[in-house]
Amino acid sequence: MRRKDREVTDPAWIDETLAAADACRIALVDEGKPYIVALNYGFERTADGALTLYFHCAKQGKKLDIIRKNPAAAFFIDTAHELVTGPKGCDWGMKYKSVAGSGSVAFVEDADQKKKALDLIMEHYSGRTGFDYDERVFAMTEILSLKADEISAKEKK
């Protein structure tokens, strides 16, 4: 990271930032060409501190075709944007918090794991747990997990 003065390494800060954001962008590579898409997400940390992001989508589409060929992915979230102004153009800027990383995307096949992932996604947006899911819709929903191998975080105050 070039701006070490903005780097954040505290896992609790990273999790708070992930919880505050409302979309996660994942970047994939399709035959040498970049492809990026914004997704709703949930996340969890395992006891050893590993971060996994979860996404839901339809069972078909371009991103799924790409992932089947190449599961490598990068992710990016940002939040807490605040415009900073000044008398000169060079005085302007943006405050923000961001988390970026990379890892591998996998398809979640186990029904209990799919429900757990959906629960994490719903909790992220609603703050609630204990949702029921229509079995027909549940069967038509694809769940993806992205286990982060690398994570970096920044804050511009």
C-alpha cells in the first residue's frame, strides 16, 4: 500500500466497515478481459480470523459462467463518503473507508450452508435473524462464497 498513513489492519475495523457498506463489487477475469459486478453480500469470520463473503444470485448468468472457468476474484467495498471542499481545486477530496481483497469464489451446494449464507446476507441488511425462505425460491437461488486470501483496508479522514 502506497499510503501507509491510511492503511488499517484492525480486523474489528474491517468488519465494521464491511457491515456499514451496502454493496460489494467483485472483479473477475473472462478470457483475459476484466468483468466487474456489484452484489449484495453477507460475511463472516471463522475462529482463526479468516474472512468469507457470501453472495446470492440466479442460477445462470455471465458471472457464473466466468467463475466456472476461473474462480479467482477480487472484491472491493467502500463507504462513509464525505466530500471535502476548499477554496482551490487541489483542496477538494473525499473522505472514505474501504476494504479490498482477493480470493477464490466457490459454489455453496450444501442446503444448510446455503441457508446460513442467506441468513448472513439478510442479517447484514436487516439487522435481524430467523428468516424463513420459500423452498421454491431457495431452490432457484445460487449462493457463492469468496474466501479472502488477501485483505487490505484504508481510511481517509
